[in-house]
Amino acid sequence: MTVSFIAIYNALPYLLKGSMVTIGLVGGALLLGFSIGIFLAVGQVYGNVCLRSIIGLYVWFFRGVPLLVLLFLFYFGLFSLLEINLSAFTVAVVVLGLISSAYQSQIFRGAILSLPEGQLKAARALGMGDFTSIVFVILPQALRLSIPGWSNEYSIVLKDSAVAYALGVMEIMARAHFVASRTYEHLPLYFTAGMIFLLLTYIGTKGLRLLEKKVRIPGYTT
């Protein structure tokens, strides 16, 4: 038991440095997924049949192919074929972001569809164009309603980020595996890594919960 505590004590600063890498992965992926997901959601709700079909295919692909397969496909396949030299960290952010965009688009789409149809008609009646109506009337409300689903997406992306160690990204899991393979204290070190993930999950979801309360729309949430 004493040896296990010593191993955790010695490895903790190293693992916490890895948590900064994990936070970077999650933050970059969520930002990329958010940026793409909004356009996908708007296209699915207000686009024509052709655009909706293309977006549906995109969502189907990135929700259906496993993360590890996509990481290898992009890192060793697509980017190598196109002779694009990106770091493993950047590729992990891109892949996680593309997958997240597919899921976030459905979160935003559901939030948009939950709004009364009369709001868009009212905006048009006031002389606002469709683009202006969506940007200034629909999306501000939809994004507020999306926070609970977005909180769930944060937790999923955080857990998925551990798979990035397969590309050599030195995040929490990769560092825990590196130390465990040399100290042979696998159980305490992997347990510590799990506790760090749990702590990051709690902090992120708690923050989003506070944000949800702050921007709550009366009449739409309890």
C-alpha cells in the first residue's frame, strides 16, 4: 500500500501536466464541433433537400465510424496521402471536433425545432430576412436550450480524448500508461487517472449547469 501511495505521489505532477493536454484536446474539439455543428443544424432545418441529404450523410458517417478508426484513417491515411504534416495533437483535435460536430448538430437541431414556428414568421413580418431572423432570433434561444445536451457532449468528448494516446498524444491516459509500465503500479496509477477524469467532468458539467441557470429562458426551462 505504501509503495502505491509513493507511486501516485511521484506521478501526480506528471499526470496533472497531462490534464492540461487533455483540456486542450477537449476545448479545441468542442470549439471546432460547435463552429461546424451550428451550420449543420441550420442546414438540416432550413436547407433544401439536397443540402439536408449531404449533411445527413456527414452526420451518419462521423457518428457511425469508431473514433480509433477515424484517428488512424486521418493520421496515417488521409493527411499522409495529401502530404499534410500535422502533429498528433492537431489531428486528434480535428477528428474529435468533426465527430463532435455531428453530435452537436443534432443537439442544436432539436433545440431549433423546439422553438415555436411563429417566431420566424413574426421576424419576417417585421421585415427581417431569413438569415437575420435565424442569427438574431432563432439561434440565441436555441443555444440556450442546447446547454444541457452540450454538457453531455462535453463529458463524452472528455472521455473520448483518452483514445488520443494511440497516436502518441501525451494526455492523462498516455502518461499514466507510461509511468505504470515502468513502476508496475498499474492499479493505483490508472485509478488516479480515472479520478482526474472524474474531477474534470465534474468541473465542466458544474460550470455548464451554472451557465444554464444564468441564461435560462423563462417559460422554456423549469
